[in-house]
Amino acid sequence: MTDALAQIANLPGVADAVADARSAVDRLLGHRILRRRSAEVSTESALRGARASAVLEGASVTLEDLRTTENPTDPVVQGALRVSAELGTLTETWRQAPRQVLARLHVLAAADAVDSADLGRPRPGDRPVKDVLGLGDPPSPAEVAARLDALSGLLTQPTKAPALVVAAIVHGELLTLRPFGWGDGIIARAAQRITLVARGLDPKSLVAPEVGHAELADDYAEALRAYASGTSEGVAQWLAHCSAAVAAAARDSQAICEAFMRG
């Protein structure tokens, strides 16, 4: 059987970008504070990731807001926080039934924003699609269904592709498809993070790729549009962006570790 993800990993420039990101993650994982405080770093990373994902989805919120406001009123912020809080419980299911996890992520992300009957269900053709990144018209529901099936198949088959490549493809596909119409960015970024955890790059969920995407926000939509073009060059550009985002996020988590060291 053809290993499509491994072929993508061999696109020009991808291996070097992935290696740079992996080195940044490995430096983080070697930090001595993690021997006794990894759970605290993971918790702080989750909060930062939720905030970054909400901002990328159009919200205006600071970390201080999240630390001091028990029940934020913005449904985007509420959804991002719920998704972040439950990610750790979804890893095992993601390995075996990714469609089930995607439905759950939509329930978490959109509970305060869409009708309860629509939660967890792919959008019909007449459902409006929130287009925060200016990507244009989304694919039809029929194309969404076919590509989600294909993506699920790839995720449940063995591959030699690095975890970062698999995670980037998951993120790119979901944001290109916008399968639910609301909260798709939060879901796509969460799915990227789950993939990195499930495939062993970041087993303790210390890295928040959402933070890296927010740091590189000027390139985020452009790289996604390049991916959506379907060209080899466009896919490689997206993978380079995702690699850079993971590296930036690993550096942010390294800074968290250093702050804990200083007390």
C-alpha cells in the first residue's frame, strides 16, 4: 500500500524544517524542571494554547483575562478552553476513531454558539461558514465527507512519516475543509496537538502549537492558502510553517520551564 504521508514528508525542504522543530522539542524535553513539574508546565501550556487558538479564531483575550475571569462570556474563548481541558482524554480514541474525536471537539468548541442539534455534525450545504482567515468559499459537503473519510483512513494506517508531518496534514485538511462551519480553526489546531501527543513527539503535551501559529500569524493564512492550492510547493510551504510554529511553541514552553526554575 502506498504511504502517501511519507511521500509528502519527502517534499523539498520538509525534512530540514521537521528536523529543526524536532530539535527544539527535544531541547525542551531535556529540561531538568520537567523531572518534577511537567504537569504544571503542561497545564500552563494548555492555557496559553487555548488563548492563542481563541485569538486566531477572532477573539480578543489576554492570558491575564483567562487567569482572572472564571466564566468568560465570549463563546470562542469558552470553546477554546473546553477543548484544551479535554484534549488529554481523547488521545487513545484519536488513534482508533478520529471522526469520533472530531465530533466531540465540535461539541466542545461550539456548545455556546450553534444549535444543539448541529453539534458534532458536519455542516449541510446551507449552513454558514465562519471564515476568520479569509480562505474563501469552503468545499461542498460531499467533498468534505470524502476527504474526511480519506483523512481518517490515513490516520488509522501505519506510516513512516514523522509525527509533525502527520499533524500538519491533519491541521491543513481540517481548516481547508471547515467541516462544521463554526469553530473549525479551534478544532483543527486541537487535532494537530492531539496528533503530536498520540504519535510520540510530545507525549506529555508540553508544547502548544497554537502559540506558535499565533506568533507567526502573519504567515498562517498565507501558508494555509498555499496548502489548499494542492500543489507540492504549497503543501511544502504549509509544512514549513507548521514546523516553525512547533519550534516557536517549544521555545515558549522552554521559557515556562525557566520561569518555574526562577520561582
